[in-house]
Amino acid sequence: MKKKDPTREQLIAENEDLRLRLAEAEETLEAIRAGEVDALVVSGQHDERIFTLEGAEHPYRVIVETMSEGAVTLSADGTILYCNAVFSQILDTPLKRIIGSSLYGYVVTRDHLKTGVLLENGLREKTTMDTALKTSKGREVPVYFSANRLLIDNTQNVCLVVTDLSKLAEAEAALKRLNAELEEKVAERTAELVSAYKDMESFSTSISHDLRAPLRIIEGFSQILMESHSDRIDDEGRKLLQSIEGSAKRMDRLIMALLDLSRVTRREIEVSDIDMEKLAKTAFGDLAPTFSERAVSLNVKKLPPSRGDLVLMKQVFTNLISNAIKFTARRKTAVIEIGSLRQDSENIYYVRDNGAGFDMDHSDKLFGPFQRLHSAKEFEGTGIGLSIVNRIIQKHKGRVWAEGKEGKGATFYFSLSSK
């Protein structure tokens, strides 16, 4: 079974783990040299052992044998006096062949001069460098050297911590591959979205012209029959023609509503500062001719300003107010309240009415296209208005929800960022 490639997050975590392990090793060795540590606790497979620091060499050997990095004791001229098993593994060379040999024999030739400077400075202070070591099979392994002075039996030596960077390099290479693949996938998805966008535009054009044209013909012929041939049509025929004409008009309204939903989906948001209180009152005023014969009471409370697309946000208020007017049709006086709440980093706006309300058990259907909680005979409508509201608020990174009770009215909420 093929081993699963690590994820981008796993590769980043592995990189960070390698850096942390190097830092911890250096800190531990520095603490030993400075006399800040009295004992070491070394965890084994089955138990823990405590080593007291009786001398400099003893704790040094304890710590280097448990390190996950290579550790080397060097004389001033670069002779390897001691190394741990990890260093041996990095070089793919037995320990007995390494001890007593020169570090220069393993460092790539191009970095011999840098290595000499490292050893010289390492006798006085902490010094670091990047280089590569040659393994017994001739392979180059990228490593990181961290050198510092180490006093053993009053002799100045150099302690060298060696971090194998090959895993880090492999992880970074894998990360680059993942990023490249991600960019490729993003480009593919973008191309697919562009294609889908063009298809949607073509579909909208087809709906607007090819579907509406036959409906207009059906409606027109129905009117001609009713007006020019009424003397030859009985009452039953007139009812049928009226039904045909009414169905054609309803179908036309549904098509227009779908086109509105499509336009909202495709529209790029143009963000500006919005006076929400003024916008709500304007939307209500524009709707006034549709209920001129009804008693409608509007109460617009103080609304905080927001940022968003002015045209789309006006459509939100228009659809919600129109919805409230429709479902208060059976009230002697329709009462509509528009207000706001503040929650965390959001401004929440609401439109409340005293209309027919709804059963909260079915509230999840409210914002889906063509989802209705009341029949068309009770209240006319396309079932698209609230879906358009939901789509607009989603484009503004906000939320939409509603609360209501049958016969007791409803409240529709939408949130926008206050930042």
C-alpha cells in the first residue's frame, strides 16, 4: 500500500519540530557548561535514570548519547575525540572509524576554510554555520553546525552539535510541491468557475428571451380571445382563458424572480458606507403604492450604519418589508418594526411584523428557493424573495434567520460585520 503523502500542516509542524529540537539541545549543553544544571533525568524505554553532575565529561557524555542530533567533541585542530551514535548514522560510518579522524575528512572540500574559522571561534564563543557532510557512500548530507567551547580536564576543546537538514530539506521540497499542486488546483477551479459563470449568463439570457417570449404570446392570445371573440365563448371558456392568462403571468413572475436570484449570485459587491436607517425608510417609501389602500404602521428605530453594496442592501430591505406587507394582509392594521441589535463584532438588523407568522419546526425551509410555508391561495408570491435575501447576506459574509409563531407574526434577522 502506497504511503500517504504528508499534508502541508504536517510538513510545517515537522519543520518546526526540527528547529525546536536543535534549540533545546543547544540550551541543555549551554546550561551544563555554565554550571546551571545539577543533574540530568534521562528517559529510557522502560524507566528514567538520574545522573548527577560530578564532572564535566560525565554529564556531557550522558546528554549527547540521548540527543536526537549529532554531537562531536573536537580538539582545536579538528580531530574527532568523541562522537555519538547519531553522528555516526549521519555519516553512515562506524564509530570506531570516526573517532581519531579529522572533521575535515567529512566536510565537503568547498567549506574547509569556513570549518577552520568555526573551530577557531568555537574555542571562544558559540559559532554556527551551514555546510554538508560526505557519507561513506559519497552522498552529501546538508547539516547545520553549532560549535562552542568545552572544557574537559582543563583542556580547551570544541563541542559541536550537528543537525541533519536533509529531512528539513525534504519537508520543504514536499511543501513546495504541495503549494504548486494547490496553485494548480486553484487555477483549475477558477477556470471551472469562469466556465460556470459564462454558462449561467447564457442560461439567464435564454430564460429571459426564449422562455418569456412564448408566455407573452400565450397571454396575448388569451386577451385577444377574451376581447375579440367573447361573443362566441361561453362562461366556462372565459374561466379557462382567465386561468391560462393567470398561469402565464405567474410563470412570468417566477422567471423574473429566478433572473433576480441569478443576477444577485453573479453580481460583484461594490462596498460603500451605508446609512441603514435612511435605506430602510427609502425601501418602505418605494413600496407605498403597492399598499395604498391599506393601513400600515411603520416604526423604524435608530439603525447603526454599515458597509456593503448599497443596491443589494436596498433589495434586502425591500424584500423583507414586502414580505411583511404580504403576510399582514389579513390584519386591520399592519404593524412593521425595523430595528437593530449589537452582538460581538456584528450589527444585527431585523424586520418584525404582526402577520400570519409560521411554525418554527419548518423554519429551515424559509430561505430555500420555491420553499413556502403558506399556500399560494393564502398568500401570493414566488417563493424566491427570502432566498435572494439569504444569498445577498451570504455575499456580505453575514447570517440570516427568522423567528415566528403561527398567527402571532414573524421577525426576520440579518447580520453584518460592524468593522
